[in-house]
Amino acid sequence: TRMGVEQVYYDHFYRAREYDQAWKDYHRSLRNSSRKARRNNTLPAAPRRDLELETLAQILNKERFVSCHSYRQDEINMLMHVADSMGFTINTFTHILEGYKVADKMAQHGAGGSSFSDWWAYKFEVKDAIPYNGAVLHGQGIVTAFNSDDAEMARRLNQEAAKAVKYGGVSEEEALKFVTLNPAKLLRIDHRVGSIAVGKDADIVLWDDHPLSIYARAEQTYVDGTKYYDIDGDMAKREWMRRERARLVQAMKLASKGRGTPPSERMQFHYHCDTLSDENR
């Protein structure tokens, strides 16, 4: 049950608090141990290390930040209540398609939101999603970002950001922050990326049109100041590939008629976890 899920959170955080206190008591006992105890090796025993409780204790001590996958308002409310009662803040609610229902509470809690732009109805939990979600969150002063867990859509997040202008009237500059500076803030790396400033990583895209336009094409892409993509260079490579393909096709046709050797290439395999070959069947 959803109430059971909430209790599971509480149970683990209570255990983590006790675990953290046990370590604090242990270190305090070590500091107060006498020289005789040190000489005789009668120091108190250390608690057994538990990596799970150690991680949860870091959350309680505000040393680790929580990004929570969420959809429904009851789930969002529940986890914020758990966090408030345990003394920490949820850093980011991800997807959060019913965030518009509890945006005021999220703002009071201090959570950020990384939402889909206008996805809805692909499963029961998102039947109440609306395209104004990002604008409503932003209007409440929440650090808002747009995300996608689709590889194709993630390549066009600039167009996703434009939907915040259409649905909700977010300014163009603030909408662009939904996919640049705001995600960096939620990930706590805005001191390095997310905007163009002296001292930051030079991760930059140059467009030939307004970045929020569906007609905009990336002309150049830089990562750490190194140019990884250039549209003119890409066109030259495409032309080379076209000519090379034509050459190989012609060579294969001649080889099929007994005139020349068929083209060959040594293949370099790139193995994935799901690769099936004679080596791992």
C-alpha cells in the first residue's frame, strides 16, 4: 500500500538516525578513552558498517541530495512530509507530472522540479498531466527543468523548452533555462555548466536560428572548449561518405563479374551487455 511505502521510508530513516548516533557515540568514546585503555587495547568496539544506512545518514546530515522519481500528488506530498519530519529537503522531484497540484507546497518545502514538457496518458499515473505544469512550477518560484528519458527527444530539448512559452507564457530566456541553467542548479553543478561565464566549462552550442525554434540547426558544438561538431565539416564528411559508398558499390559490381577483388574491411566489434556472439552464448 502507499501508506506501507511511507512507513518503509520512516523505518529506514529511523534506523539510519540510530546508526549515525552509534558512530558519533563511538568516536566520542574514542576521544575520551584513557591512555591505559589504548595501551591495553580495550577500546570500545566500532559499530558494524552498513553502507545502506550510511547513505541514508548522509541524507539526514544534508551531505547527500535526493532526486525522487514521482508522478502523483499524494506521492509527492508523502515524501515531502517524510523529509520535513526527518529534517531534510528533497532536492528534486523528477517527472513530477502532477506537480502543478502541489506547487505551492513544493515551493514552501524548497524542492526543485524536473518535468516532462507535455507528455501524458501513457500510463495511469500520468492521466492528469497537463502541458502547463512547467509554467505553474516556475510561477511558484520553483527551480524548474524539462527532461526526457527518450534518446530521440533528449536531442531536442530546446524544442521541449519552447513549449513552456506556448503553454503558460514563460519568457523565452526563462524557458531556455529549463534545459540549461536550471538542470545544472538541480544537479548542483551550475558553478561549472549551465550558462556562459568566465571560469565555467565551455560547453556551447551555436545555432543558426532562435534556439527555441524548430527550424534551428546546430552549426557548432563545443565541449570543454573543444569543437566536436561543425555543420560545414559534417557536410564535407557526408559528401565523402557518398563518394566512398559509390566507389564500394562499383567495386562490388565489378567483382561479381570477375573483374577485380571485392572490397573488404576488418570489423572492430564493440561489445555491449546484450551482445550475442559465439564468444558468450
